[in-house]
Amino acid sequence: MKKHFLPFLTAAIFAAGCQSKSQTSTANSDLKDSTSAPSATHQGTMEGGQPQQVDVSKIKVADAKTILTRKQVPILCYHQVRNWKPTDGKVGKDYIVEVQNFKDQIKMLADSGYHSILPDQLYAYLNTGAPLPPKPIMFTFDDTDMDQFTVAAPTLKKYGYKAVYFIMTVTIGKKGKFVDYMTKEQIKQLSDEGNVIGSHTYDHKNFKKYQGKDWEEQLDKPTKKLEEITGKKMTEFAYPFGLWNAEGIPELKKRGFRMAFSLADKRDQNDPLFTVRRIIASGYWSPKTLHNSIVKSF
């Protein structure tokens, strides 16, 4: 089975179904101000821009209506961070942000006053209304690509930002046809440096099609492997292609996951914590367009 990880990865990057409608509708819009962002009075305890530490062990999960009424926090989803190649297709470039463009995007967000938050903070906010820093934002990365470690992480670190890395375990330490992938040591380093590691299944199989042994192969075994690598419990999950179904959410809950991240425009009315919205940061977007998409999408 491990020999077939590349087709799954290719689907993960280039499948049009990954793209959220909210991002395509704003791709050519002009930059707006960020008056819709949370007020500066909603500050958490920040140290040099670092996400605050939150004790979530005693937090009681709020009812769905309460969670749904809270203003959504912008969450960005990145895949590859590298320069385009002649072989990259039109759709594929949506999932490949060129290096300088990525650096310019992150600088823009820092200059605009955004503070990165991590899942514990989001979980506390959604359930209890716990305060967040001004203009909170979450950075997430899917699929274990090496450039997330060599390019993205150092760029984020420069501005005091942390991120969530959703790992597809079949690719760990592999060299692919198009990209290489992070090693166990690099994943652990990201975790040790205060970033969060989350699960993105074994080989990116569509969550909506799971049955029988899929739950063990796609959830249990990857979870165990990532916990062995990081020494930390896996509590966050990202759906392959952003696709989910309500029938599978109980399977995530009983395995100890607290939140799951999709790419849809709408959250489930019964389980909003397991359908947290993200938008893909398109490779076609300038920093200006990215900013406008954040404001309009959330």
C-alpha cells in the first residue's frame, strides 16, 4: 500500500474539490480594511507575538448554537510553498504558493497586526468565549511537504508566528516525483518549537468513503505514529480534500479528537467543532488579494 502514496498526494494537491467557494469569489476583489476583525480589547496574554498557553483540560464543550454564534477566526490552509515549474498545471498552481509571494503574504499579515493562534486557543474561545489576541489568525499546512519545514516555518518564525501541520503519515521521509516530504525528526522539531502537529490520515483517502478497516488504517495507525514521533496526543484532524460526513464525526470523537478542519463554506449545525472552516491560500493570490479574502470570508 505504501507504494501508492504518490497518486493520493497528487489528488490531494490538484483536486478541484479542495477549493472553497469563498476563495474563488474574492480572488479579484480590492483590498478592504480589517474593521471586521476582533477588537484590540480582546487580547490574550502574548509574549513577543507568541500564542498564549491555554489549559483546555477543564473546558466543557458548549452547545452548537453557542459555538455557531461566535465570530469565526480566519484560518488559512497552505499546501506547497515553492516556485512554479513549467510542468505545473493551471489547477495545481492554486495549491502552490511561490516562495517570495508566501514571504510577502506573511509580512503583510504581520504588518497588518495579525496574531497567530493555535488550536487550544481556538477551542477555548469557541467553547467559553475566552479572549483572543487582536486580529487572530491560524496558519495550517497539509500533506507533510518538505518546503513547509524549509521555507514556511522559518518565515513564520521570523514574525513570531506558529502554525498547525497536518501530517499524512504515508509520505513521512519520502522523496516524491514533484516534492520531498518531512522526516520524523523534522516533524518532532516543529512540535518541540511550539507548533501543533495534527492528523491528515495515512494516504489521503476520502473520509466520506471510510468503512471497515479504514478507521484503523486512516485514523488509528497514523495517530499512534504521530504520537510516538511528537510525544503528544493528537487532538486535531484535517479532512482529506476538506470532505466530511456527519456519520464519521462520532468516529473522530471516540478517538479523542477535539476539532476537525474542513474547507467548506458552511459548518455542520450539530457539530461545528468538527467542521471548522478554512480557506486555501491560493497560489494566484497577491498579499492584497489574500487580505481581502480573509476579510470577506470570515
